[in-house]
Amino acid sequence: MESTDADATKDVGLSERELSILGALGEGMSNKQIAKEFWLAEQTVKFHLTNIYRKLGVSTRTEALHRAYQLGLLESPLLEAAASG
């Protein structure tokens, strides 16, 4: 992670776990898939998502991803496709 990404993460207060879950959201994973991937209860995933939404000031998965891309917390798949294409 670049220092600007680290700064953005620190600014919004996301933990490493929350950032990992946000990345899984960006990959299109469901709560159930995220729980299985990270060996968590599905309720724990929901708890983390609630915290992510609060810290990013959003109320949906889509808004969370949009905000994460704006802040540079996640690399947009559109940018990745353009770079490789």
C-alpha cells in the first residue's frame, strides 16, 4: 500500500480487517462468501460492514465501494482493465 493509501485509510479510521472486507466487497463477494474467506461468522461480517459504512459516511455497499474508489482505498476494476488492455 502506498503512503497516500495508508493516509486515506488512517483518515477514515478503517482497520486492516475492515479494509480487507472492503476489498472483498470490491471483488463482488457476498457476506456469506466474505465470512467463509476470512473464517468469520456472517454476523461478524455484517458488524464490520456497519462500521465501514459509518466510517465512510455511507449507507449501502455500492456507496461504500464508490467512496473507497474516490479515496483511493481500492483500485477501480475499470482502471485495472484499461491499464491491462
